[in-house]
Amino acid sequence: MTSLDPDARKVLDLMAASGQPTLDQLPPVQARMAASAGLGALQGVPEPVAEVRDLQADGPAGPVPLRLYRPAGAVPDQALPATVFFHGGGFVIGDIALYDVLCRTLCNAAHCVVVSVDYRLAPEAPFPAAVEDCLAATRWVAAQAGTLGIDASRLAVAGDSAGGNLAAVVSLMSRDGDAPPLKYQLLIYPVADARGGRPSHEENAEGYFLTADLMGYFLGNYLGDTPPVDDWRVSPLLAPSHGGLPPASILVCGFDPLRDDGIAYADILRKAGVPVRFTALDDQIHGCFSMDGLIPSARTALQQLGAELREALS
């Protein structure tokens, strides 16, 4: 069996030594602040990009905040491919600011515009609010492509963890005609099946940042007392069909409760004839891309995913 990356072990030891309560022991508002402070301190230096712009999309419950990034070296007025990015955080925590470093890295590595989406969070806005906002943002980006310097014929979606779930769901909606056509989907340790029950949920239930208790906290806040885990907008693995979806890059981590979710989703896409590029970071933990200041191999892996995205959108 692969051993845990020493850098990831240092991060886990720092978390344990901090004496701070775990996120699932805090009310959502306090959990958001703790996550922003804690994960923010673990991130690397933000890469310079050509442009950063805050925008708003028209959403079903009001404006949806967005942040647009153009890559370093971009030619002015050139229409670039674009990726709509949905952040992680269990549908409860996370925001544009916490994902600024990641989006800059992805933007430069893929040499495309990245539009980060600040969708509504649970429990204040439970399922399907996040889905609705991400769908609305994707539609808006495609509709405004001309004014944003985007080539709408080369549009992708991406996300990590809960954001990977949302990217997979928007890809299904795109295939069914409810969202603009997509060229690619990039799913980083995604939530693919909210029912749980796979071996990695047990093997990695404790001790690796994302715990079984934290997963229960996130899904409980997002889905409520009668969770619709069989709804494909919650568990995209359960969609009636996966044929005709855009090609995908899927990444999983070995010491992650969600590892087997990503593996299962890659398998079901392949069986449906969807091209999949699959990466397993066997020595890593969930959330490592948001800890790249102390886990430098995570930024290298993200840059490799960006290269795959760049090739797909070229």
C-alpha cells in the first residue's frame, strides 16, 4: 500500500496540534470563517495573471457573484476558451476568495479564461440552490462570451469536491440541452454518489481531514432531514444515462473518503463511451489542492490537469 505523502502528514499534524475544533463541530457561519483562515494559511503564493475582474450573473434568487481571470501572456482582445469553476466546501463553506490561488494556477496552466462562481451555500440555501446558481452562471458566461473575451464554442466546467459534483451535474444538464454545449469537464476528487457505502468511505473515515463526520455534516446541511440522495443532481453517478457527455479529466486521492466515488464515476463514463483521463494521487488527502503552500506536489498535479484542459480546449 502507498504511504501517505510526508507533506500531507505535516498538514494533518498541524491541524491536530492547533487545538481548534473540527469544522463539523462549528455552526456553518463559524465553520466558513475557520476554513477560510485555516486553509488560506496553507496556500501557496498566488500566480500573477493578466486580468482579474469581479462580475455578477443573473441568478434565480438574485445576482450570483463571479470572478473572471485571464491568463498571463494573453493577447488583448483575443477570444480565449473558458472554464466555469465551482469551488468545493461540502456545499456549506468556501467562496471565491478562498479559491483565488487555485483559479489563478488553473487559469495559467490551461491558458484559458477561468470564471469562478460564488454560488449560494447551505443551510441558508439548501439543495438545489447550488445547482441552480451554477447552471445560471454557466448560461450567463456563454451568453456574455462576446463582451467577456471568450470563445463560447470552447467552454468547459471544473470543480473540486462539492464543486466537482456541481460540474458533473452541469455537464449532464448541458448534454440534455439545459445548459450551453460543453467541450470538457474537469472533476477533482468529486462527490459522485451521496449514498456512500464504498470501501474508501470506511478506510478513510478518520484522520485525513475529510472525515465521515464532516461528510455527514456537509450533506446534512445541504440535503436536510430527508436527503434526496437518489436524485442525480445530488448523485450524478445515478443519472439514467452517461452517454454523450463531454470528455473528462478526473482526479482522486488515495487517502480520501471520496476516492472510490471518483473511480466509479470514471468507470461509468468510460462504459458510456466518454473519453476519460484519470489521475490517482495515491499518497494524498482530500483538499490537497487548497493546501499547496505546504503540499507543493498538489500544485504540480493541478498544473498537469490544466495542461490536459488546455489540450482539450485547443
